[in-house]
Amino acid sequence: MVNLTHYMDGQGASADPQLQHFIEIESQKQRFQQLVHQMTEVCWEKCMDKPGPKLDSRTEVCFVNCVERFIDTSQFILNRLEQTQKSRGGFSETMD
């Protein structure tokens, strides 16, 4: 995957607001895809004993719980980072 935020450092991105908006959207998509990949990897290892033609109820419940905990944990970490950065000043500046 290409890291699109790298291209925002150039003069072209700052001169063209449409390009900058496009790059921001694509960067968000990339971060979301990375998060889904990471979540899938973690939950697959935790819940999948043996692949079969369909999920049994125990495996399905495990996946649902794993995804919910992963989302809760990710949200908690994001909120904590925002609080920490707000107390230091400038959250958005350090996330770019």
C-alpha cells in the first residue's frame, strides 16, 4: 500500500485543496483497512480452531466478542491519546 500522507508534504497538495481533501480521504481509507486487517488477524487466531464450511455458534460468538472488544480497546486508546495530547496541546499536529 502507498502511504498517501507522504505526498501531502509536497507543494502540490498544499496548493490544491481538492487534492488535499482526496489524499485525506484515501489516508482514512488506508488506516481503516489496516485496522480491519489487524482486527481480523487477532480474532482469527483467537477464535478459529479448525476451518470448516460454516462457523459453529461458539466460534461465531467468539468472533463477535473479539471484534467488539477490539473496537472498544481501539476507541479507549484513541480517547486516551486525545486527552493526553489536549493536556499537552496540539493533538492534530502530532497525528499528521
